[in-house]
Amino acid sequence: MTTTTPDTIALDTTLPRGRRTRLRFAVAFLAGLIATLALGAGALYAFDQQYAGRILPGVRIGSVDLSGLEPVSAADRLRAEYAYLGEGELVLSGPDGTTTVSYAAIGRGPDVEAMVVEAMAIGRDGGPVERVIADARTAIRGATVEPRVTFDPDALAAELGAFAESLAIEPRDAAVIVAEDETFKVTYAANGRQAILEAPLDEALAAITALDAPARVEVTVPTDVVPPTVTTDEARAALTTANRLSARISLELDEDEQRAISAARLRGWVTFGPTADGSYAATLDTAKLPDLFTYYAKEIDRAPVNASYTASGGRITGVTKSRNGRTLDVDATVARVRALLDQRLAGASIAGLAPALEVIEPALTTAEAEAARPKMRKISTWTTYFPVGEKNGQGANIWIPARIIDGYVVAPGATFDFWDAVGPVTRDKGYKDGGAIINGKTEPQGALAGGICSCSTTLFNAALRAGYDMGARRNHFYYIDRYPLGLDATVFISASGSRQTMSFTNDTDYPILIRGSGWRNGGDGYVRFELYSVPSGRTVSFSKPIVENVRLATDTVQYTSSLAPGVAQRVEYPVDGKQVTVTRTVRDKNGSVIHRDTYFSNYARITGLTLIGKAAD
């Protein structure tokens, strides 16, 4: 049995001699080779350790040899050698000129850090044996790395964005405005402009990332047209619509009477702006129409006018025509105007419309008055005397309302109201201050239109004796002996709003014409009312006034230094207080009782007062 050790090889002595010789040579060669490799590996390992933390020999970045350099030194050399990569400019061109951006402004230059990292990594991949072999290969053959260029993409984007912004022009929308003359006017549209950055950005990136980029890179930034949202044609169309919408709207009332909504007012309601579909249009806001027509109604509405009569010598001589009244239906009229505006919006040119009016016929038409005229006669009259003086405005406060009432017609079934017939009492109508009973005393100048009760009392007695259905009536505070006892009728409207009127209703089938008149004879004044109608055969009778609870008045004298010595001035007349009852009975032509009215009057007692002047104390 043959044994082997690491240092011996057993030879087969049975082999031929030649073959044994070749085997010995091979073994010897192999042993020598192993020994040689062991020596070389040690040398290469030592070589690798020698360049720990440094770039291996044979490593170049482009043409720059970095063999054996530490990273910091290698970075300094690369900066120096490739400094030219940061020298140059990017020229941006646009329609309005150019802008120059230096390479330094966008951070262009050698990517030193990346190149050093890459150089340091050469030959250091894999395990120890692999690195040793790579070190040897790099030392023998060398390794060249392409230089790298870097830049700041945010800075480049900012420069391009700023240039694009400088090229941008906002489009100008057309619009319709109100000119100084308050008409509509078009302001014209203008196109805008915006930069197109995609292609210039790609071109700039391709240029500045190339190693062989020239020192001047020119990039043209194209622009595109930005159209306005509202074109001039759209604004012109809106102007046409606005003018059509705001044209004067005539309100067709009568041939001789016109109302209108003015163009100026309508223009004030027109606005311009985008619509739901994105177009530009004129719109007219009709929200104020109800208020406008509520105001117009005050002018358009009118009460009906009854037919009336002219009279002379106690007979009817003619008929004055009646006139229909009218009331404006605000809601219906507003609806008609809105419909007209809708038609105008659709392109129609409509100038006006008829307002929605409700016709109110008079209580007495011309035809009715003509039919009654031949049969009308004076059926009642009453006259009242009064002294003309300061207590009645020198007669004006009595004659003015009589003239206003003169010619008034009370239609069948209608009611006469004194204040409705007379209207407001104002100084413009000629009324003056006159007497009034205030706190139980007569004030000669206590109220405007003082003394007007002579007018109301006179008409009350004329209607009373004609047999009509009497309404509101109130006696005076104290009895005035110029009036029928228990049959006076005061009227007043106090400052607090309290209102006392005199009224009666025409309960016949025929109209009543009231004629009022007044005159003066020296210091005496008179007021008269005459009532004309078709005689109905009524008869009127009055009971004898029943006077009860008489409270005798007294008279007093008071001395005052406000009057000259011995001068006397009557301030108040003594008037007995009393209660009076009078009954009126009205019978028809057949003798049947139509009305039986009892009038009760409670008159206060007034103490007389005379002032007499005396010498001052």
C-alpha cells in the first residue's frame, strides 16, 4: 500500500521512463506557478491597500487624469479643468426682444461631486480578488469616464417662467358702458398673448445638458394668441339688444292723455354680463316695475265724474256730461310690460301697450241725467244769515265751501258727505282763521276755516226738508240762534284726527243737483243751498221743538287794562243751556211714513263776558 503526504507524490514505478519524466516536470511547473501566483497576489493586495481612499491609477474624467488623487484634490482639479462649463449664457428671444440668462444663474457647471464618486468607484466592485484583478486591469489599461454637466432645473424653470410672464398680455374683453350722455357705448375687445414653453424648454434642456454646448445658446419662445372672452361683435349685439329693450314704452291711455316709461329710466335697469351659456348679453331688471306702476297709479287713477246740470231761474237748463273713472291694475300691467320686454328681447320692436285699466262708471251717467232733466224741479231750499266778521274769515270760510259744492250731484243711492265733497281745507284755497269753540269758550281766531258750520247747517236743513235719509249730524256746543232750534249741524276735523261730518243719502230713483251760493249785503252775509230733483211727492213735517232742562245763563263784566279806559268789548254772549228734541216725519205720496227721525241736542250754558277798559294800576 502506498501513502502520500502533502510534500510527496507516489510514482507508479511501473510507468515507462518517458512518461515518468513528463509527469515530474508538470508537477514541478505547477508547484512553481502556485508559488509565483502567491507572490503576485500579495503584491496586488498591497497595491490595492496603497490606494485606499484615493482614485486608482489610470482613471481619467475626460482628459483629466485623476490617478492617485484623494476626492477633495480630484474635485479641485475637475473644477479647474471644467470651469468653462459654467461660462456662457442662454438667450431667450420673444416678440418684444431678448433676455439673457447666464449659465451661473441656472447653476450650470461640471457635476464635480458625481464625477468624483464615479472615479472613486472604478476598480472597487466585487470581492478582494475581483478588486485586485480590477486594480491591475485599471493600472495597465486605464479607465476614462465622460465628464458630467449639471444645472438647477428650478432656476431654469423660474427664468423661463419669468420670461413667459413678460411676454403675456391679458386679453381685453369688449363691453357696453354708459357714456357721459347716458347712452350705451361699446368698448372694443383686444387679443391677448401667452408664451408656449414646452418646445423652448426641451430645446434649452438639450442644449445646456450637452458637454459641447456653445457659450451662447439661443432659444426662441413662441407665443400664441389668447382671444378675449367677450368679442367686439358680442358687445355690439348686446348693445343692439339693450337699445331695443330700453326704448321708451308708451302707455296708451286716451288720445289726449299719454304716460310712458322713459328710455332713461329703462336704461338704468339694464345690465351687461355673461349668461348661463357663456355668452355676453344685456338684461333688463324688472324688479322695480311694481313700485313704478304703484306710483303711476296715483296719476292714472281717477274717480268717475257724475253727470251734472246747469240751472237758472229755478229750472234745469242743461246737462254736463259724465266721465268714466278708472283704476290701474298694477299687477296685470306689470305682466304686460314684462311680456313686451320679452318680445323685444326676442327681436321685436314694440313701442307701447295699453295698461290694464278697470273702468268705473259714474253713479249718474249722461244718459240718465238727460232722461231725468225734463222732470227736475227745485224741491228744497234753505238760507242762513250770518254777520260778516273775523269769526268767519270775513265770510270766506262759509262762501268757499258753498261754491265748491255748487253743482254737486248726488246719484240715486249715493251718499253725500260734507268733507268728501269739500275736500282739504287749506289757506291756498282762500280759507282764513275764524271762530272755534275751544274748551267751552269762543276763540274768534281759534281755527282755520272757523265759521264753516254755517255752510254745513244750511245744507243739512235743505236736505232735511227734501225728505232724504239723513246720516251724520251733531249739534254745536252751545245754541246759535241763527240756526233752527235743535236742527244745526256742526262739522270739524281736529288736529288729533277726530272728524265730524254731515251726510245724507239719496234714497230716491232720481239724481239730486245741489246749487250753492252766497252773497253779502253790507255787514250781513248769506249762504243758500237749493236742491233740484224729480219731485217724488214726499211730504216732510217737524214736531214743535221740545225744550227741557233749561239752564239760564248769566252775564259778567271784567275790567282790564288791555283796553282803553271806558272801552267795552263783548267777548262772549250769554247762552242758556238746554236740551232740545225735534222729530221729523217723511211720508211718501201715498201718505206712508218713510222716515221718522228724532234729533236730540244738548246745548251747554255759556256765561256772557264783557271786557271794560280801565286805567293801569
